[in-house]
Amino acid sequence: MTPASAATSASARTWQVTAEPFTNPDATLLRRAYYAEVAGRYWRRSVTEAEIDQGLLDFPDDELTAPTGRFVVGRLDGRPLSCGGIRLLDPVTAELTRVYVDPRARGTGGGAALLRALEEAGRALGAERVRLDTRSDLVEARALYARHGYGEIPAYSAGPYAEHWFEKRLV
């Protein structure tokens, strides 16, 4: 995968998004931050390190590796501040997961750069469309997806945290 970049309009800050193992140190820290935020917002309280550990065990990222998936890390001016994964659900349908931009970097183009890289990875996997599910309280994520061409669709999955479903054609 080639790096995806997006420069912010306010400065010369640049995002670089590249495929990396989800187990490397930067990816692990970002996955932990992702889980802490989504779990904390859901439970409406701070999440303990033990709860993060358990969450990562309960929802492993093993499918985010070749040949059926990818994990990417986004860096703003070299600092790892975003991540996301994509995995094949079937030969033509991929699913986004673990999409996260550090709150300190939101509004700088990181979400757009992350989506471009993940969509590129989906195409490389042979996907013709990409789907995702999210929760009602993750309003920033829902707005990001809508801004980038994802339309709400009927439920394609079930789960306690799936409240909205989106899809975008890749071809």
C-alpha cells in the first residue's frame, strides 16, 4: 500500500497513513486508546487498564492481517495519532473496524486520510464495497462517514454495539 497524505489548510502539517502490523508498539497504543474511548463513552466513565486488556482479548484483531485484512497507522508530523482496520466479510465486501483519531488531532484531516488508506486497502483485497457499523453516541464517526460518501443501510450484522450501519461502493 502506498502512503496516503492529507495536508491541513491551516498549516503544513501532513498525515502519512501506512499499513503496519496491529501488534507493533504504536499500533498497540492506538488500539488501546481506541478501546478506552469507545468503552468509556459507552459506560460513561473512565476505563481501567484491566478493562482495556479484557476488551482487547474479547474483541481480537487477528483478522486484520493478510491475506484477508489490513491494519493501518496514521501519523501527523511523524506522531502516531490514528489507526484503523479493514477485513473481508466475503470476496467483495470489506468491513472497517477500529477506526480512531486521537482527540488532539481531530479536525486536521486525519479521518479523511485514514479512510482513503483503508478504502485503498479494501480495493487491494478485492472488495467492491466497504461496510461498517457504529453506535449512536459516536457522532463524530457517523459525521465523518457521511462526509466521505458512506450511506446508511439496513443492518447487515447484529451485536450489542451496532446501532447504525453504513456502506460505500469502492468500484
